[in-house]
Amino acid sequence: MFERLRCFIRARWRFRGYEPQPVTVKTVCRWVGQFSPPDRKYLPTLLKHIRYVDEQETRRILFDLNRQLVERLANEGIPIEKIIYVQVDEAGSSSPFMLGLLKNDARLDRLDCKFVDSRDVRMLRDTTDSLEEGAIIYVDDFAGTGRQFCRSRDFVIPYTVGNFAEFFLVPFICEEAVRELAKRGVEPITAGIHKAEDRLLRTECTLVAPKIRDHLTSLSSRINPKWALGDRNMGAMIVFYRNAPNSVPLILRGSLNQDPYVGILPRSTDLPPFF
């Protein structure tokens, strides 16, 4: 009971507004209760090291990063009229939603910048052809491996005409994705790079004793021995109010359809359908 109370106190306030599944007394008790009493003592430590980004912070970061980048481009001779914002429309991407937030908060629709869907290669070709030069800004909330973004970017970039600098405006990005962007000459515009050493369940991390890290990893391995730490075993510890990245450890997300293990911060795709 003590661990359940500690987890609830820590989780209820910190993860307020989590959309896929609200954090309540019931969800916390279900999550903690599936572990044996000896295992539960490590759960508050796990929750402590999650970087949760709520809606207000997400919007503020997007707005501030964009303002700084637009000002920088203007100083370099690239006016707002020569900026193209691109939404990355891969399956599961939050890019269209993030660009929508930025568009509303920064009132971009009142400016003479351009907006293009990454699937609309004809519009991208025509827009870049008419501008001849400028900047392309891709927008999303998070990048783990960077593979999803790079697939979309690599598909559309042959359809650009002219000389355009490329930027990826994203609140947080993993160091693995930064390396992939560098290969393509795309500059990340971000509030923080999520390094492996900052991810609690990665062996590079020294934030807790190895025995605590290894014990929590073993609990996650019960859900999926191969991908215990999420996609590519990245072990990301950043969660946004709209969803947890697929690179977040399964101990936090639970099993697919939440059976047999439930998560405290499941992705929307981890939850069972209503029908």
C-alpha cells in the first residue's frame, strides 16, 4: 500500500492531462498491484526520472523555437515569405497536429509563409520552384531513431527545386536521430537532445545504482524480452501529454491491449479498442 501511495502522489500531479489514459487512483493501483511487493519499491524511482511535457510546455517550446529560428533566418537574408513549413505525414506521426498548434499560436496563417503536406510532392515542387531559395522547416514533437522523419524527408526532397536550407523543429530529439539528420544536412532546432546517458534503463546511465536499473529492466523484459525498452530498445524517458513515444520502456506502457500487463502511461496504440 505504501508504494501505491508514493506512486500515486508522484504520478497524479506530474502526469496531469495525459490524454490516452488519465492517471487516477485506479490506474496507478492497477499498475503497481501487478508487481510483487519486493519489486514495487523501485517504481517511484522510475517515475521520478520521466520527463513529462504537458500541453502548455509543448506549445511554449514550439512557439519559442519557431520565433528564434524565424528571427535568425531573417538576419541571414531569408524572409518569412521564403519559409515553407512541412508536416510529416507518416503513420502515427503527430506532425500535422504540432504544426497546427504552431500555426495557431504563432498566427502563421496571417503571414506569407507557405504550408505543404509531405505527401503532396507536386505542391512542394511548384512552391520551391516559384521561390527558388529559402528554408524548409519540418515540424514534430519528438524524434527517437529519426527513421520515420528521414523516410518522409528522403521521399520529398528530390521534388524540391532550388536552394533550400532544411530544419527540423522539434521540442525534444534523441541523439540517434541527430546523427541521422546530420547525414542529410538537416539542422535540428530543439529544446533538448535526449542522450542515452539520461535514460534510466540504459546501461550508459549512472543516475541510479546498476542493481536498480537492472531490476527495473528485468520487470520490463517480462512484457517483451526482445524490446523491453521500447522501439530499438532506446529506453526513452520523455513522455508528451498527447502520447508516449514508442521508444518508451514497456514497464511504463504495458502490453498491447493492456493484457496481461497494464501501463501507467500507455500509448494510444497500446490501449484496447472500445468496440
